[in-house]
Amino acid sequence: MAETVTSSSLLKNVSRYEDVKEAAKKTKEEMGKQEFLTLFTAQLQNQNPLEPVKNEAFVAQLAQFSQLEALTNMQGSLDKFVTSMSGERMLGSAALIGKKVSVTDTPTQLNTGGDISGNIDLPTGASGVQISVVDAQGRLVQELTAGPQMPGSMPIVWDGKDATNKPAPPGLYRLSATAVVNGQTSKVPVNTLSTVRSIATNPTDGSVSVEVDGGKTVLLTDVKRVGI
């Protein structure tokens, strides 16, 4: 009577041959198209002539090979599709160059006569907020305070003037904030609008990132707000 060849008996037969040792060592999840074909060929070469593989088992293994080949071809097609979509996303994102996007805790460019705007997320509100403005050398330029805030997003604007009410020179400035929440003082992230300087794509995963003032790079998927 013919017997069905199991995966364990197949691996035992193949292990006798040097040219398929590496394939036999791989797990089922790691086996690829070439390894499957090597094992399949070895099975046909080493089956017992008096007890050949049943037709049903032979057809089933052919079907498995066909499925594996189809999945391999599908993966190749998907890789090409992702690559093409990455290029299209990069071209589409090029329209952001020169526009302002919201980034968290990063230096922001102050232009002559301009200001820096942003927002602070306060999910539970706050009884008080203090905002510090420092220049590129880390020197304190201005401090802003605000009273009780309702839960939500708190808009902030620094008018570009220092503690003596004189216009600060153009350059990069960083805004940081602390909030009193439930009687405790803690730092909270500040989101400011920075100008997009360039667009880049990652060849590994096709992700698109934007470079803003100060050289910081953020993923396009992390951009939550775009301004003029």
C-alpha cells in the first residue's frame, strides 16, 4: 500500500544529502521558493519505487508549490508598487516646500518683524502656563505666562520681542512650556510652525520625511497641521 510522505520523513531523507542541508535546517516559516523546490526534487529522487508517493499527495505538493510561486510573484509586484507610490508621494509632498508645518519642541525661525506661533495640548486643562523663549545659544529671551486653561489646545504667539520689549534679532528660537496641572508643575510639548526646507524619501521603507528650520526631520505622517 502506498504511504503518504509526511514533512518529518521528507526532512529525514533530505538530510542525507549535502546540497540540501541548509534547506532542511530552515523552519517552515523561513522556507522560500528555492528551498521548497530543492526538497520537492529530493523527495522524488529518493522515494521508494515499491511505495511511491500517492497521486493525491503529489498533487497537493504541486499545489503548495504553485501557491508559493504565486505569493513570491505577488510580493515582487507589491514591492514595485510601493516603490512607485513612494516616488509619487515625494513629488506630491514637494508642494510643502516653503510652507509651514507643525513640529514639536524644535527651533523655529524668527524673521525680521515677524512672530512665532504654535499651540500646546492640554487634555485636562491647566491652572497656569509659563512659556520660555531661548535663542540659538540657549539664552533666555522672553517669558510668557497665561492663566487657567480649559482642556484642549491652547494657541500661543510670541511677538518676537525680548524682555525689554525690543525686537529680537532674526534667527532660530526654541519655545518650551510648563503647566500646573492638578497642583503639579510639569513640562508640556510645544508645537510650533516651522518652514519646510526639503523633502526626502527612505529607500528602505518608502517613507517620506520633511526637513524644517533648524535641521530637524519629521515623518510626513507625523505632520498634523500645515500653514502658509
